[in-house]
Amino acid sequence: MSALIAYRGVGKVFPGVVALDDVSFSVAGGEVRALMGENGAGKSTLLKILAGEHRPDSGGLLVEGRPVAFASPRDSQAAGIAIIHQELHLAPDLSVTENLLLGMMPTRFGIIDRRAARERARAILARLGEEIDPDARVRTLSIGKRQMIEIGKALARDARIIAFDEPTSSLSARETRTLMRIIDDLRRDGRAILYVSHRMEEVFEISDSVTVLRDGRHVADYPDMKALTQDQLIIAMAGRTITDIYDYRARPLGDVAVAVSGLEGPGLRAPLSFEARRGEILGFFGLVGAGRSELFRLIYGAVPSTGGDVLIHGEPLVSADPRRAIAAGLALCPEDRKDEGIVPLAAVAENIALARRNLLGRPLIDERDEGTQAADLIQLMRVKTASPATAIATLSGGNQQKAIIARWLAADSRILLMDEPTRGIDVGARSEIYAHMYRLAEEGRTILFASSDMPEVMGVADRIIVMREGRVAGIVPRADATPDRLLRLALPDASTGQS
Ligand SMILES: Nc1ncnc2c1ncn2[C@@H]1O[C@H](COP(=O)(O)OP(=O)(O)OP(=O)(O)O)[C@@H](O)[C@H]1O
Ligand SMILES: [Mg+2]
């Protein structure tokens, strides 16, 4: 196997941060190489250099043994490289077809051949196993579908070198299976694949080899994934052992804190009922599109319900009024934190303080108190930032997430609705988030969290509500939760679950 792509002594500095320091490794045709490291280790920066978005300050890249210097993303594409970015790069107001074939729409007699374009888009969607209308605006698609379109763009370009930056963070179990199959095909076809993910199971399944980064430095290289254990990999990444990332702690439950009865509204296909107690961590599992996010938004009042009640400690919540929901002690940590969560140009500390400010109201804010709390949380959650005053937009993807989670931990809410709380967060930080969740529950708070990561739901929740197509497909106590049972309830074609 010869190297299709090689990094040679690559260095990159941002104001106040050494993002990469003398990194060298290569990927051969037919090889899937995982790139692992904690949040802020430099993975995305490495891929952005490959994509021609950043220029290295030192060292460089070789493509098939020849040095290249990309002045722009166009140069990178011309060299046969495609990147699936951590943050989606789609044009929301263009159609699926236009996004898939951006910059390479087929033409006939000098004008765009829409029919040919649509056919090509259909073929790509079929390969992705997706039933998406090629004419649909991307804006109307779920995050999971958008992610699949992003992957389709790389397939459309027929690139020889493909890099995936956390491609599965918003994919369902089924979509993830499809992606694993596609990557395997690409490998067989002799392409070089770079794969970035925080999900261990996935990395061990799909990769042949792994390069580990820590604080921008290349700390380890394992040519054979089969000779490596998960523990060894975690030690290489984090510099410490984490024996059980979930480390579940049972706790006594109090009286009913949230009672949802016969709730109806957009995204739900049948009236929905359940209860959650003080001290309880209730997991919501399901495929992307099962209605979990919609349910959370209904409970919170972000969208109006069309029937049923939500009782918080026995008091009915007025529908479609998030202000009163907040006053009643609810907090919603949304799934799409990129769009709904962060204030990009504001400081990290300010982003963390936001929810608490809303709760207390301006006159009660003690800025010094706030600053101390933000600083504590930055340290506790290991948010990698030059300072609390740094604009949050310059942080790595995972570190932005950590800051947003910190916001909800700071908010002092009695009932937390967390939608995919650990997406894109490294193993070490995830175990810290779980510990926070247990602590909050031990204090008598109630946590409802939605996750598509099955090991996580099984590892953390006291009870699991499995949703399928806008309905409750089953409620499974922790002791009875097996992967088989959860999947059977979640999958649309196996309608054996009780409701
Ligand atoms: N445009 C930028 N301006 C300033 N600093 C940046 C910029 N891009 C990245 N950094 C910094 O470079 C470091 C590496 O970031 P990078 O995004 O490569 O990390 P990562 O390994 O992809 O992390 P994650 O797992 O969280 O996605 C971080 O400290 C980050 O704050
Ligand atoms: Mg990244």
C-alpha cells in the first residue's frame, strides 16, 4: 500500500493557541485511519488544512508522494479530496440536488440539465439508502438527513481521499449502519479515508489504524486497530484511565415532578403520556425523527400543543409559554446547539451565564458571582479556551458544546430537558457530564434526556422511553434494557412493542 495522503511536520498556530505542532502521518489507499483526541486536540484543524481552508504555518502535505500547497478549497477538491465537515456546509435554501452537485451541475447545450442532475442526485440518495425528494429544500430536512446529504456530496465528487469529521453525531442507528457500509465500500475501492469520531464502538468497527493527538501533538500511532484495546486508546487520548465512563449511581426517587397526559401536537402521532419523578433520569431513545425533540419542545412550550396537559409538581403548565415554563423550573438544552444554543461572538463566560440570567432577571445578577461560577464550570468541564473572555465561536466543536452544557448545569433548573447532551463530546468530558447529571438528580432534580447513542441511554438512564414515529413504543426499566429490546421497539418494521 502506498500513501495517498501524507502530513509532514504540520504546524498551525491561532492567536493564543498552538493548534498543531509538528504532526506527521499518512494514509494509504484502501486504509481507514481514525484520528482521535480530546476536544480541542486539533483534529478539525488537520482536516481543514487538507480541505484548503487553513494553510499550515510549517510543514505540508503530500498527495501520492508529491508536495501540494492548497491556496483554496477549490485546489483541494481538484486534487481529489472531499471533506465532510463537523459543522454542516449546506446551502439551506437550495434543493437537495443542487447541494449534492454544487459546482458540478450537468449541463446540456450550455444550460443546466435539471433532469440529468435529478437522476444523478437520485442515484446518490439510493446509495445512501435515503428516500429524500431531490427537489426538497435542504432547510426542510432534519439534521440527520442534512448530514446524509453532506456525505452524499463526497460521493458525488468521487473523491480518492475522503475525510469525515464526526459524521455520525446526528445520525440514527440505521443511518450509522448505512454509513459504515459505504465507508467499507470506499475502502475496498482503494480510497484513503480519514475518520474522526468520539464514538469508540464505531471507531473500532470501521478503522484499520489510528493516529492520536493531544494538545496539537501527535502522541501515538497504532497501525493495527485489532491489536489495540479501548482502554489503551483512552489512555493515549486522555493521559489517564477511565474505567467506566457511565459509572451509574442509583438513587432514591421522590414524588412525581412531571406528569404528561394525553399530550398532542406537531411531531406526535398519538396522545402521549408519561411521568417522571424527582431524582429521576429518564432517557428517551429512538431513531432520529422519532419525535423526541418535538416532545421536548412541546413540554417546554416552544411550540403550542393541541391537546393534553403537562403538570409540573401538580401545577398545569400553560401551553406555548416558555417564559412560564422557565419560571416553573424547566430548562431546555436544544439539539441544534449550533443554531439555537450559542451566541457566537459573545464570550465563553457570557454564554455560560445566559440561562441563569434569564432565570434570575437582570436586577439580581451579581457579575462577580457569575464570573466565578463561569470560571469554575470552565475548569470543571475542562472547556479548552484561552480565557473566559474568548469569543465562543473560536472554540473547537466539542468545547462549544461543553460550554452550552455548563450553561444548563449553572441554571439551577428543577427539570432539565436535554436533547443529545453529549453529541461531539470526548469520552473524558462525557463521563464528567454524566457525573453532573447524577449529582443534579441526587439533589432532587429531574432530567429528561434524549439520545440516539444506545450505550449512553442504557448506561445513564433509570428508565427508558422508546419512541417510534411520534409515539411511545415502550417504557423499559433500566434492569430490562438490552440493545436488542431497545432496537426492536425503535425500528419501524418491527411493530411488536406495547404502547
Ligand atoms: N479559527 C480559529 N481561531 C482561533 N482558534 C482556533 C480556531 N480554530 C481552532 N482553534 C483552536 O485550535 C484548537 C484545536 O481545535 P480543533 O477544532 O482542531 O479541535 P478538535 O480536535 O477538532 O476538537 P473537537 O473534538 O472539539 O471537535 C482549539 O484550541 C481551538 O480553540
Ligand atoms: Mg473538531
